[in-house]
Amino acid sequence: PLDTTIPDPSVVCLIGASGSGKSTWASTWPATQILELDAFRAMVSDDAGCQEATADAVFALQAVLEARLARRRMTIVDGTNSEKSVRAGLVATARRYGMPTVALVVPTPLPVCVERQSSRPRSRRVPEHVVRAQHAATAGAVSGLPAEGFDHVVVADNLGRLLPFLQRLSG
Ligand code: ATP
Ligand code: MG
């Protein structure tokens, strides 16, 4: 059976299309525990939406991730993470530090993800065809997440599985 708990410490890999609500879920953890790829893009380029800055942002995120894992600190990786190779890198890094891994899937319906783009500033808007591809990749990845090596797989789509978050928010 799937283990749907979220241990502390662990590495939580958020998975979901742009606009699905990943950063909203991430914000239920303390800010210092959240490594948001967009924030690293902004740190290296002054532009959170700068795709050209992705490689440098990933490099910087990886350095902070490893510094935290060496200290066994709870860490939330807030990026789309819809590509298998990206997830494989995160699982491999966590393993090297002996940290358990959690895949936290945010399966918001595609039309909602697309609609949410329209209320964003233009520079933060993700084109519909990109959101669509991210959404399809997320849906296609869910069943394979345990085999990818995630120790815990949580789908943020029903009240039972949301309870740990609600308890954390209220307590
Ligand atoms: P990106 O990958 O582009 O960073 P994201 O997955 O982090 O996107 P968020 O920024 O968390 O998405 O959410 C997108 C928008 O949807 C935000 O305006 C947020 O307030 C809203 N939102 C997120 N979750 C919910 C929710 N459960 N109910 C209502 N609105 C939500
Ligand atoms: Mg986000």
C-alpha cells in the first residue's frame, strides 16, 4: 500500500502544472523550507519568469538543497517537476543524504490551471500549450511515482489526504 504520510524531515517534491496551486501548498510550510525554482530564477536574473535563467537557477537550487539535506532539514522543492528526469535527480540527491522522499501531486483540472494564468502579471503568465503539456505529464506520471523511488506519494485531491495540511494550518 502507498504510504501517504509526510515525514519531517523529508524532501517534498511538488508536482503539478503551472497554476495548479503548488506554491499555495508550499506556503503551508515555513518560508525557509521552500526552495521555489521561480525564486531562484529571480535571484540570478531579476526575472522570475526568465526561462533562459533556468540552468543557473537549477544549479543554485541544487546547492541550497544539498546544504539543507546535509543538515537533515525538511525541504520542499516547489517547481513544476513534471519531467521524469528532474524528479530522478531529486530522488537521487535525497538518497545520497539518506533522506526520505515525498511526491506531493497537485492535480487541479487543466481549465482551472489555464484560467488562473489570466490573473497573473504578463511576465509570470505561462502559455496555454505549456500548461497543457505540464498537466498531461503530471497526470501520466502519478501511477509511476512509487517505482521512481518516492517513499511517499500524496495526491492533494481529497479531504482525507488534506487533513495533515489542515491540521498544520490550524495548529
Ligand atoms: P506556478 O507553477 O506557475 O508557480 P503554482 O502551481 O505554484 O503555479 P499557485 O501560484 O500556487 O500555482 O496558484 C495559482 C493561483 O491559484 C494563485 O492565485 C492562488 O491564489 C490560486 N489558488 C491556489 N490554490 C488554490 C485553492 N485551493 N483554491 C483557490 N485558489 C487557489
Ligand atoms: Mg508556484
